[in-house]
Amino acid sequence: MIRIAVPKERAAREARVALVPESVAKLVKSGATVSVERDAGLAAGFTDANYVTAGATIAADLAAVLTDATLVCKVQPPSVSEVAALPAAATLICYLAQAGSAETITALAGRKVNALALEKVPRITRAQSMDVLSSQATVSGYKAVLIGATALPKMLPMLTTAAGTLAPAKIFVIGAGVAGLQAIATAKRLGGIVSGFDVRPAAQEQIASLGGTPLKIDLGHSAEGSGGYAKEQAEDDAIKTQHAIAKHVEQVDLIITTAAIPGRKAPLLITEDAIKGMKPGSVIIDLACETGGNAAFTKPGETVVAHDVSIIGPLNLPSQASFHASQMLSRNFLTLITHLTKDNALVLDASDEITGAMLVALDGQVRA
Ligand SMILES: NC(=O)c1ccc[n+]([C@@H]2O[C@H](COP(=O)([O-])OP(=O)(O)OC[C@H]3O[C@@H](n4cnc5c(N)ncnc54)[C@H](O)[C@@H]3O)[C@@H](O)[C@H]2O)c1
């Protein structure tokens, strides 16, 4: 039988929970037991009573929730004390591929805890329902627009009032992946005039289908790499792109930028010159802030004002819509756990395309 533990998240700025009551009920029905640490779901809007109704038991503290667990479901990587409290031979699933995670993975392997990194789910159709990067990027794209709309000294929609007609704000979204497309849809719903840019030619149609106008930068060739992902631009292409963006943003009020290349530093797309050319009071929300930023001046977790433009680098936006972010995360966990379960037991088959890609520690060994 699988004994699942859901500890309370202790990291700063983390309001999500790994499993919500809806998924707990399904896991209990399938034969697992689920123990939830007291108040683990409270910051996301789920009470202990909700978990009990779903069939979970409530544990008083970290030690109690982890006792006897065979599977520990968490959001953030475990702290040193959490690692020390994990039972040997248990399996841990959480975010584990961030900068600084290597030490934690070594410590987990040292305690013979098996570990799967949520971010390493392969981006293949079969694994789409387990893909936390996509589910959480949806929240980030949505929230980025709301933060930008609040910071802007303008309203987004066109308004016809007795005091005159107000022009709609112009929003430009760079990087039309999961977060970017959600940002385009959200900005459009709020009544802004939206444009978007991505180096992948396929993205142009997706930008247009959401009511955005694709910014076309003719480089004479495609920047699409393998598996539909973007590849890093050559230096002269990058410079041409920066110039085209600089010209476009002279008329823009709010930029949401999300451009990323898997495993690489984020490309610099909005240079200081581009920022100098923007209207005073304009706002940039840089969702790539944790991997180096797409804009000059970006600082993770800070708002920098340069040349009268606010450059905001928000951290952990999914946590700011913790109810729905947890709900999606929990559904990702549920399909992943189902994938790992055979005859009511966890099976960590490193030769499986999904399991093998996510396993970072197995049987006391760190896996590259
Ligand atoms: N399970 C799946 O099959 C699955 C899941 C999620 C995403 N995807 C696909 O993966 C691709 C990337 O999506 P993502 O949300 O992970 O993206 P991401 O978060 O890795 O990057 C965001 C976007 O930035 C773009 N970008 C990179 N360099 C850029 C530059 N210099 N200028 C402008 N834009 C730039 C990328 O093309 C991407 O669209 C998309 O094709 C998406 O449909 C597939």
C-alpha cells in the first residue's frame, strides 16, 4: 500500500499545497492512505476538515506526517531539517531542479531517499497532464498582467465617459509559450491592445488566435530548435531582434516578457536603449527574472525604476493564486502518482521515458 504524506510548505512566499482534497479523495479510493500535516492547505484555501472529509488523516507536525510515509508530495525542495526527517527508502516528489538543488539531491541520496524533480517532466504529449511547468506558467502569465495593470498609471480598456474618451493601453508580450499566451489572453480580456513576439514561427498564429497582433521580425530563417522549442539566437540575429523590439516598445505601455531557452540564461531582449525610448510611467514585468531576465535592470524579487520605467521581477507568481495553482499542481501529482503505481505499490522504473527523466536520486545514487 502507498502511504502518502503531505507536509506543510515552510519556504518563504509559498502558499501552495501539493495535494488538494479532491485528489486526496481519488488517491484514498484507489487504495492509498494520505496523511496531511495540520494546516498544510490553509494558505491555499483548503481546511483540515476538507482533507478529513476526503479521507485523509491530519498529523500534528512534520515528524508525525512523515512517519511511515512511502511517498512524500511537496511543492518546494525540502530544507535541511526536512531532509533529515524523511524516512529512508521513501520517495519524494517536489521541485528539485532549481539552482542550488544539487546539494539537497546529494543529501537525499545520502539518506537513501528516492527523488523525482517536478520540473523534469518531459514535454511530450503523453506527459502533458503531469506537466507542472505548463500548469503553473498559466497562473504566472495571468498574474503578470494583473500586476502590470496595477502598476500602470493607466487603465487597460478603452472607455467612453462623460469626461471624454480614454484610449486603451498597449500591451506587448514577448515569448508566446504557455505563460505568454495566457498573458495575451488576459490582457485582451481586460480590453488592452495586445501585440506579441516569439522567435518560433508557429507562435505567430497562436498570438493572432488570441486576438494579439504578432510582431514580425524578418531574420530570413527560423529560430525553432528541436521538439518545437526555441534555440538560442546568433549574435547578429539577437541584435536585429533587440532593435526591432526597441522600435516597437516606443508606443507600448506594458510589457510582459517570458522568453526562455530551456537550460540556458534568458536572452536579453529589452536593452537600456529600448527602455530609454519607452514612455514615462511604462511598466515591464519580467517573468524571466530568475534566469537572468529579458530586460536590462531586472532584479529578481524587486522593482527597479530606470529612465522613468518600472521594471518588476516577480517571484513565485503561482503562489499568489494559490487555490487554483494548487488545484492544477495536485492534478499533475495525481496523474504522475497513477503513472508510478503498479498493483498498489510505487514502481520507479528508470527505463520509463517519464519516470527516468524525472528521477534525480534512486537507491542512494544521484542521477544526472
Ligand atoms: N507537454 C508538451 O507537449 C508541452 C508542454 C508545454 C509546452 N510545450 C511547447 O513547448 C514550447 C515552449 O513553451 P514553454 O511555455 O515551455 O516556453 P518557455 O517558458 O521555455 O519559453 C517561453 C517562450 O519564449 C520563447 N523565446 C525563446 N527565446 C526567445 C527570444 N529570443 N525572443 C522571443 N521569444 C523567445 C520560446 O519560443 C517560448 O515560446 C511551445 O512550443 C509549447 O507549445 C509542449
